[in-house]
Amino acid sequence: MTSGIQEDTSQTMASQRVDLSPSDTPFAGPNLNGDIEYPPMGFGEYKPRMLLMGLKRSGKSSISNVVFRKMAPNETLFLEATTTIKKESMQSFMDFQIWDLPGQINYLDGSFDSDTIFGGVGSIIWVIDAQDRYTEAVGRLVDSLAILTASYPEIKYSVFVHKVDSLSEDQREDGVREIIERISDDLYDAGLENPPVSYYPTSIYDHTIFEALSKVIQGLIPQLPTYEALLNTIAASCRFQKVYIFDVMSKVYIASDTSPPDLPSYELCSDFISAIMDLTDMYGWDRDPDEETPRLTDIQSQTAESMVCFKNDHVVYLRELNAFLALIGVSQEPKFEQERALVDYNVQAFQDTIIKVLARR
């Protein structure tokens, strides 16, 4: 894939302007100012569904409430056990559902309509309590995968080794490795070689649960390579160390550039979003449409943006893309603040392209 950016390490960032033309992105059209004919890349009626499965009290409902209902982690201690399927709908950059299945009920025993529950599912998240005995949980997982992979081969699977926050670092590493080895061995013994299973150590008390869910949701986005290509371009042009597209309500990122994962950068961006949302809750207000003035209309039509410079030379840059998404980048470029105008120019070109992609039906 060629690039419209002229890379020259001897030049300053001011000499680099991003050109998101067809040579930079995998879709067609003359340029950003012309009539671009995109292939059908918008989500349209694509509404993926995720299932949270696992034994009773493994933490499934806590995950759903903390991430998608913004419940404080300590309040999840008072949640009652789930006795029926709980369905959550998330209307954001794409509409998808999260079903929380009670752990005490086996929905694969033949007395339930499997197609109603598992048909059309994009991903299953199996939650295992790292603080509890996992033999039964692993056995149920292996039995379920043996049935589901045969009937629904398109489903992707993720195992959340949950509640690792109370374990020491050594206990966490040893426990997670032991669980993964046990699952892999049991799956192999069941005749399942190389099943599509990913593993994540998680906790609702830190950013690991958001990082893990970000990876799961990215697996449901058909256009992920396109977004990564665009983010690679903007990262190179603006000298971002790491750049993300975040869903601002859930703090899940739907895409990032393809540089190696950087958990500290993600945590910094996530906390920055939390601060912005807290300020919005405190100082935002619902305006009466009858009281609209040209000045207020102009303010509302402007795209929100923010930039913070830290003492450790880190700069966090945020630009609202639409009502649900924001681009956030972390940079250690010494001249980043001085070159803000060029960054704004490049990010505006990126925003214009993303909006047209998302609007495509």
C-alpha cells in the first residue's frame, strides 16, 4: 500500500500533510474533495451479538454492568445472581447486543432452541473465575465448544480469566498459564485442534476488562483493516506514538494503529475520556430547541477537541469524530504543540474520510 505522505526524517512535522487519497486507503474515488464512491463498508443492518457465558458467580453480570452501564466496580458486589437471559442493546458506532446467560442453566442440553440463542452470534465470551476452582468451568467450556464449533463454525471465542486483581503478579501469571494449558489440552483431547479461542486476564477494577472487550469487539468489525490503515497514516503524519478510535460511552476502542500494543497509552487515553465525560456531565445541559440562537447553533455544530501536555513530555490529543466516536492519540513529539495547526488539518482530513465511511449504507 503506497502512501501520499512524503517521509523525510530530516524534515519537521510541519512538512507532512496527510493525503487520504485512494493510494493510501483501500477504497475508490478521486480525492476527499470529489464525489467518492465507496464500497459498502458501513455497518448498515449488521448487528452482531455477543454472549457472556460461564459458571454462576464468575463475574459475567459485573462485566456487563461496569462496561456498558457505567456501574462503579464496588457496586457490583450487591448484584443478584442472574436467573434468566439478560439482553443489553448498545447503540453506538454500530448496534449490537450483549446477552448474559445464567451459569446454572445448560442451554445446550437439547431442551432449548439452540438456533434462537446461538444463531447469528458473532462472539462468545466464556468467563472463568481465577480465584475459584476452575475444573468445572473448563469442563463446561470444552463441552460447549465441542458442540458449538460443529453447529456454528463462524462463532469466535474468548476466555476471560477473570478476577485476577487480588492475585499477586506471580500468582496471576502462573494461574493464567495453568488455565490456558488445561483448556488447550482438554480441547485437543476432545478432537478440537487450534480452535478460534483467545485468552485475556481481566478485572473490573482496572483497564484490562476494557482492553479485552476492545479486542473482542474488533473481531466483529469487518472493516477493521481499513480503519487500521487509516490510523497508520494519521499516526505517521502527526507523529503519534499510538492512536485509537474510541467509543466514548463504553471506553472500548474499536481500532488502533498497528504498532505494538501499549497498555500505558491506552490507560492514559481511557482516563482522559473519563475526565472529558465527567466535565460534560457536570457542565453540559439540554437546550430548548425554541431557544436556539445562531450563536448556540454555531457552537453545537463545532467538533469537540482537546489537548493536554504532561510534564513527562506526553501529549494527549482528542478529536470528536461523531456523537459516539473520538480519535485519541498519544505523542512524545517535542514540537507537537507548535505544530498543532498541521495536526488539526490532518485529523480533519481523517475525520472527513471516516464520516463518509460510516455513513455508507
